[in-house]
Amino acid sequence: MLIHRTHRYVNIAAAISIAVLLAGMSTLAVGIQRTAASWRWVNHTREVLQHVQGAQSLINEADALQKSLRLEYSRRDDADFQERLTALPRELHALTQLTSDNPSQQRTLADLSRLLDEYVRNLRTGMERAKAYPSREDERALRQAIAFRIAALQAEEERLLVLRDAAAGTDRARTIAAAGAMSVLSIALLFFVRAMARRDADFLAAQRANLDATLRSIGEAVIAVDVFGRVRFMNRVAEQLLGCEEAQARDQLLTTVFRIAGSGSDDDALAAALRASLRENQAVTGIPIAGSPAQPERMRAWLLNCQPLLVDGEVRGAVMSMLDVTELKRTQRELGDANLLLEQRIQARTEQLAEANMELRSFAHTIAHDLRAPLRNVQGYAAALLEDEAAALSATGTKFVRRILAVSQHMDRLVTDLLAYSQLSRAELRLQPVELDRVVQLALGDMETEIAAAGARIDAASTLPTVLGNEAVLVQVFVNLIGNAIKFVAPGVAPHVRIDAHVTADAAWVRIADNGIGIPEDKRERVFDVFERLHGEEQYQGTGIGLAIVKKGVERLGGTIRVEPSPAGTVFRLCLQRPRPQPLPAAAPADAPPVA
């Protein structure tokens, strides 16, 4: 018990260590990501400041070059002047993109852009002597307005730089703290695991001292031999079995001890078990032997188990146990006789059930026919009333007749679905390879009228796999699923159904998705129950048996079906068996005669 408890503590500590390491790694990853994000924002802010300074430099250089050109024209200065005026809008565009997340900066940049447009026009006007140049007061006011906007941009970015520098420092500190905490906790847990392992070793030493007493008190005969097959240990049950004390048998070959005891057992089986364990390092279990060592007048039966004793991967001996199964053999014989009698009774009951099943099938067909015949009469009379006596009926009478017609039609569908469900539950199905492409085309052909009436679009994968199943059942499954997808859509929405599949080593997974109203999560299992409806008959017509037929059909084919989570509509996932590959025919011998 102490060993088991220690193992539990060690396992818990190991699990905690792994959890702490995973949590620490997750925290470090998050911290590193946050630190990297903070530094990206810092670099972003510095880049904005560089562009602000670049814009200021372009303005100053353009102003200086304009004054120089007004004093003395130089082609090189004129080219530099035009280059500065051209680069200034690009600088403003870069600033606009970089500060797109800051509405305040965007407003300042809009004002600055308007002022710079006016400033550039003034600079160009000043180069044309024929045009009037703005007054010095206007020019000074414009320069001050531009300088004010640039200063505002720079001040805002410097403020953001301070905040983002601080955030980056905080994230870095948190990351370092998380790494330190993880290291400390991991080391502490490793020390705890080491202490538990040492305690485990102490427990093993204590248990080793009690092993001898345990083996001597065990209910089976236990004999330990060395690598040469000489007896080293026998418990009390083995002494009673052989009629020989341990002191007398010690250091003698086990086969010799059996002969001394006069067991009359199967010495060949005993020698073969010892040879397999000692020489071939194989465990031998369940070897039956028989004999009567201590009581010659009574034959006993045993089960022999022989396990090699390994030390550092080398065989150092074997441990043999013998279990008296005489009473078990007698009980097995009695149980065999009882099983034979039970099989006879089961066969008789099976024949009775088969007869009852045939009667039930005939009864179901009869009931279905007898129920549907009056229903069809009711439908016919109701339809005749609506067609021939509509003028004589009042509005209330017409409403009641229409209700009678609708209820009788619903009852007819219900009887038909119940009969289909009953037949599917009892029918003998022959499973064979079926091409799902053909199944889908047959289902769409059966539903051509419904699909056209609903304006539905059905998209099926170009190539669907071949499965192990029954074509008629699979067609019914796809008809019901596609019919539900067409029926359960919101008003005014054109149904859209998508069918695709993928295969694994032993199964084919088929997905049928639609754009309908969907199924709530708490009702995804209940929709496969018989008569389970999520909506009223007035909103969506149906019997509540369609999906029950689908599930029963898929299960009869050895597959499964479930409703998968979907953000919109409903997704059904079918798992169907794949056909097993047929073995290739054996090649005919070279000298075999040709087949005519």
C-alpha cells in the first residue's frame, strides 16, 4: 500500500511539474509576444518621428532653396528645389499610413496637408516673378501654422513613445519574473520527485524483506529454481503438493524432486517449460499437467506457469507456479453440459422467434395496408369535396375539409415511415461494395421534383468513395438527409446542400452540410429519436421519423452518424465501412496445363 501511495505521489508531482513547465512556457511565450509587440510599437513611433523630422527638413530645405533661387538661378538648385517639393507629399502620405490608428494625428495631418499645399503653391509662385507673391505677414503666419502642426505631431508621438517604452519595460519585467518563477517551481518539484523516489527505494527494500513470507503464504504452489534448474525456494503449498519439504528438495533438480515425490506427472511438459524459461527466455503459461503425488488414490489436475527471472537483462532462474484446477475442470464439464442444454433451448426459442417475427412482419404489412386504405378514402373524399362542392361549402367548412385532408395525408406519411423503420430494423441486409457517386445520383433523381420546387442547389464532390453497404438503404439515407436540408430552411432562403467525403485506412467519412436553420447543441442527440420534432407541424411538416430511419440504416450498415458543430446550418457526418481489399489470386505454376 505504501509503494502504491508513493507511486501516486510521484505521479502527481510529475504531472504538476509538467503542468508548471507548460504553464511557464505558455506564460513566457505570451510575454515574449507582448514584449515583441511593445517594441514594434516603439519602433513604429520612432519611425513616425523620423518621418515628421523628415517633413520638417524638407520644408526647411525647400524654403532655403527657394530663397537661393530668387537671388541667383541655378539649374542644380532648381532640380533640388523641385525634388523637395515632390518628396514632401510622399512624406505626408507615409505619415498618414503610419498614423492610421490615431484619429487625433489624422486630423492634424489633414490640417498640415492643406497648409503645405498652400505653402508649396506660395513657393512655386515666388519662383514666378510675373505673379504676385504673398505678403510677409501671410507667409509668416502660414509658416507658424505649419510649425505648430508639426510640433503637435511630434509632441503626440513623443508622448506615445514614453508610454510604449514603459509598456515594453513592464512586459520585459513580467517575462523575466515568469521565467524565474517557473525555474524555481520546477527545481522545487524536481527535488520533491527525487525525495519521493528515495522513499520509494526504501519501501522496496522493506518489501523485499517481506517477500519470502508472502510467497510462503500464497494460495498457489510456488517453486523458484536457479539457472541450472535446481530448487532454491518452495512454499508450503508446494511442499504439500509434492509431499516433500523444502530442505529435502533444495539444491536438487526440479525434475528429480518430482520423481522423488512420485508425482506421476507429465515430466516432459515440466522439462519443456523449464527449458523455454531458462534457455529461451520465454514465459510459459497454462500448461496442463496431471498427477497424484501426495494422495496416490486421487488424480489431480494443475495449470503450470513458468516465468524467467531476469536480473540486468540476463536469465538468473525461473519462478514456477502450479494451480490446482481439479474442481475447475469438473465445473467446466458441468458447465459444458449446461451450455449444450442451453444451446438446444436457445435453438428452439430461436425457431419460435423466427416464426413470431414472420407473423409480426405479415401483421405489420397487413396493418399498414388496412390503415392506409381508409386514410386514402378519407383523402379522396376530402379532395372530392374541395373540388366538387367548394361553392356549396362555407369558409369554415372549407377550412375543416382542408384540415381533414392535411391530417389524413400526415397520418399516411406517418404510417409509411413507421413501416419503413420497422422493415429496416428487421430486414436481412447484404453488404457489398457500393459507389457513393451512384447513390447520390439515385437520391437526387428520386427528389428531382422536390429540389426543383424548392429552388435548391446540390453540390456533390466530383468523386465520392466506394463503401461497404447496401445501395437501397444508402439511397434512403441520402434522400432523408437531403430532404431535411431542403425542408428546414428559413423563409425566403434558397436551400444549398454540399456533399463531400474523405477516406482513412479503414473508414469513409461523408459530410452533408446545408444552410438551414440548424440544430441547437442540446438537441443534436435527440433528433435521431423516433417522433422527435424540434418545430411544430404548422411551421415545418414532417413525421419525426426521417432521422430515426437514417440512424437505423447507418447502424445496420455498421457505421455511425452524428451532428457536428457548425456556425451556420447543419452538418451531418457519416462514418461508413470501406470494402476490404480482395486477395490476389495465386499465380498458376509454370508447368500447369492451360485452361481451355
